[in-house]
Amino acid sequence: MDIQSILKSKMDEVSLSRLLALKNEDANAFVARAIELCEPEKVWVGTDDEADAARCRQMAIDNREELPLAVPGHTVHFDSYYDQGRNPEVTKYLVPKSETLDPKLKQIDRDQGFAEIEDLQRGAYKGRTMLVRFFCLGPVNSVFAIPCLQITDSAYVTHSEDMLYRKGYEEFKRQSARGPFEFFRFRHCTGKVTERMTCKDIERSRVYIDYMHNTVYSVNTQYAGNTVGLKKLSLRLAIRKADREGWLAEHMFIMGAHGPGGRKTYLCGAYPSACGKTATAMIPGETIAGDDLAYFRVIDGQFRAVNIEAGIFGIIQDVNAKGDPVIWDVLHHPGEVIFGNVLVKDNKPYWLGMGEEIPTRGMNYVSTDWTEGTKGPDGEETTPSHKNARYTVRMQDLKNKDPEWDNPNGLPIGGIIYGGRDSDTNVPVREAYSWEHGICTMGAMLESETTAATTGAQGVRKWNVMSNMDFLSMSVGKYLRNNLEFAAGLKRPKVFGTNYFLKKGGKYLNGMLDKAVWVKWMERRIHGDVEALDAGYGLIPKYDDLKRLFKEVRNKEYTEKDYVEQFTVRIPELLATLDRMAKIYDTVADTPKVMLDEMAAQRK
Ligand code: SPV
Ligand code: MN
């Protein structure tokens, strides 16, 4: 059958005319192929109309992918017990025979992988409605904008995208009218489900990335990090596109840090999952422009970044009234919120660290009738809410959103932060001597003790370049070189390293909100308001400045003892880090020379 006939066979007049109005043959072909392969009962095409978003949300409720909660607008979604985080084990790049990909990246021969994914997706939409939606990474009508086509049988996926991204149907049309353009495309199939609407065929879960064709296929998956095309699936494609076009795609938040006299300085921050990234972007008193994904471009000679998302898919554990008042508020008032993998009792969501008593019985990621002590299907201990339980909210609903967060030209960036998680090595905050020093010894040497945000063992120290390691779609060396060379000759942001997780005798040395002080210090440093001490591996704050800032920001006495405990330069541990990194970069085929030089200088 030709493409038009395939489309006509499953679409009503409205959907067909919506798709054809785009005048994009590439899009038509991608939709037709999904119909042929996945065999949906029918196909529905959405536009930017709010009614279409509402329809997807209602569909998610009608098919029980989401259950309504007591507060109007709130729903809960459960993922399979085995699909509670990104799954690097089954996420692979499809590599054509003509290319060699860095062996550090999970990969499979393109022909073999493509055949496998087609097999797994064949007939996967039988008896279901195939949803076709258009969204946009970055603001529409902007140099940053990348239109995206999402195909899925999960209304929850499209509902999440409606909350997390800008609509892209009109943008798609606009760009189609100008001639051929690149768009990202995603084909997701939930696969077989249990009566709880959670994935059954976990053994056959796959996420395959075809970067040669700007396409990602995902099957037998439902956790948003594995299914929502525009989130981490798109990041892998964007890193490639950025490489071709001379910009950067980063796993970073963007925040406005407020200084004296009404001054505001934008900071970006890369932190591995569950290392305080969203919490930093949400620091009370500052403004948030984005919490997860940023694209960098040089515009009019300025280093600028944009939040390519329009919402937050945040970790809910430890969100409480005291530490995160803004999110707490959104999570307790009528309005659209999706809770993921929390505990539900009497239609009310509960999670670990919420600062309230949590029921010992309820519905959660393990069972519809979970009780304390219930073991998981794998015999493991379970918790009332999963450690990677999440909330999905819109930027527009946040009281502390930066007024400029949606600026189509992005925001000028004054500082970049690389934040790891270690209990015994790095000081809470330090500043790089130069862009190169920061990229190499803070970004490229970023390590973190693993958390629940990805499947696998927790608490293991893991190397995570710029916190982007899971999403690198090219060699580590090339990615580093792109960062090193970006905005050369221009005024670049200052680079900082943070660590909120130093411990002594098993206890954290810093309070949850001490990060507010480090942010103020970085803001002051960017403008040269305060001096710093040379710690040999970067510049660290002077005691008097911190004492004053702790008083100002936290109304807290900061003693010399606190300072000495936190800012002691731990030379044996730092040398051990360099030893680990020397070993790692020895195995990177294309380590830039600058990286080796910076490591040697650091050791000295
Ligand atoms: C993260 O874990 O970094 C997230 C959530 O932002 S996920 O979509 O799983 O990547
Ligand atoms: Mn993330």
C-alpha cells in the first residue's frame, strides 16, 4: 500500500487532515510505518489545541494509566516494579557498519538492533489507539527550537509531554513551509500490561537510539525517562545535532541567582540524578528557569542557554514544606499534577521524607494493597514510595519561575556548576582557575555515588562526565573537545564545583539549605565582589565571607570549626580521585591533550 492509503486506513477525516496539513512527507512516512508495523485499531492526531491536551489526559484516566486523586487535577501513575528508573542496560545506540562508536557507549549493530526492535514492536498496538503528537524542544519561533513527533500508545506519555514541553504542531507546520528540516521522532510501545496497567514484558524492554535518523524506539517501557521522547531520549539525539551544528546540549538546570542591588546572574548546573539538582534550581529566594535540560548557543557574541522544557519531572522524596515550600505548595493545591510511584491511601499521595506520617498500608509501586514489610516480586525490601518516585508539574505553575524563563533567545549565563556526590573528598564549593580547568577537573572528572534514579546498585562511586554520561552519543573525547572549544574567544561563564554530601562520622556536614549560601558566594565571585583562597585545586571561599553570608541567607552562625571541617583540602582523597581518573582517561581513545595537562597540573 502507498503511504496515503495506509494513513487513510486507520484515521478519521479530522486526524488525516491534521497530519496532511503539515505538508511533511517525512512525517507522513514515519506515521505510516508505525501503522504498518504496530497495527493499531485506530490512529488519532493531536494539534496544539488545549482541548487535545485535555483529551489525552482524560484518555490516561479512562484507560487507568492514571488514577484521579482527591485534589482536583491531581493524578497518580504507576510504572512496573522493574521500570522505576532509566535503564542503561537496555538502552543502546544503533551503530551503522560504516561507523565505530566509542566502546564505552552501549551499542548494537544497526541492522541487528533495528530488526530486533521491529520484531518487538510488531503488532504492539493491536486493539489500541495510536497517538500522534507534535511538541517542541525549546521555545517555538526560536533558534533553539527542535520540533518533535511522538508516536505512542500511552496517553500518560502524551499527557506528560503536554505538561513538560512546548506544543509543536504549529512550529512543525511553520518549519515544513520553509523546506526540509530536521525533526526528532519517537516511536514508543507500552507492550503487554497487567491489570494495573503496568508493563509485563520487562525482559523485552528496549530503548534503541538511531542517531543517523534522529529517531528513538522504545518498547515494553513506561517510566518517563525511558518513554517520554523529548526527555532523555531526545538528549542523545541533541548531543549529535549540537556537534554537527556547533552548539551544546547539556543535562543542566538554569536558575537566576540574586545579588546585591537587584542584580541577577544566571547559573547552569549539571548534577547526576538525586544529587540536589532540582533542589538547587528551587532554592527559596532565587528563581528557576529550568531544572533538567539546557541547550547552549552563542547569540550576538553572548554565551546563552535555554530551558528546552516547560515543566519539571522531579524527584519527590524529601520534598517537604520546610525545604521546598514552592513545590510543596503546587503539590497541595488544585491544578494539574501527575504523581509517579508514590504511596496512595484514601486518594492522597504520600512519599518518603515528606515530613508527615506515612500510612503503613496503601497502593504503591509494588501492589494495590501494600503493607509494611511487603517484599517485592524479586524478594527485595520495599518502601512505601519508591526512592525515585516523581512529580510532574508545569513551569507556569511555579511561583518562583524566572520571568525570563521562556525567552526565545535564552538567558546569558554567568556561571556553570558541576555538582557531584561524595562523602569524603571535595569541599562544598570551589571555583575553577579557568574554563579549561573547570571543564576538565570539575565537569570531566565528575563522580557521584550512585542513587535510585537509575536501576542498579546504589552508593557506588561512578564517573559521570558533566552528568551527561548516560546520554553521550559520541566519544567522550569529542564531547569534551566540543565543550572546551565552545564560545572560544568570548566571555565564558566562571566554572564551579559543588559537593553537598560531605560526611563526618556518618553524618552530613551541611544542612539541606546550605546550598543557598554556596549559590550566593558563586554569584558574588562572578562579579568580583569577594576574594577567594587558592586551595591548589581551585579557589575556595574565605571564612569571613561565608560567616557573613550564612548570617544573611540562613540567619545561622557559621563557626570556624564548621569552616575547617568543610573546607579542609583532603589531599590523599584528591590524589586518589586523580588516580582513578588517570586510569579512566587512559582508556578513552581520544582524550584531549588539555585534559591530560589539567590533570597533571592538579596533581602537582
Ligand atoms: C534524571 O534522572 O536525570 C531525570 C529523570 O531527569 S529521567 O527522566 O529519568 O532522566
Ligand atoms: Mn535529568
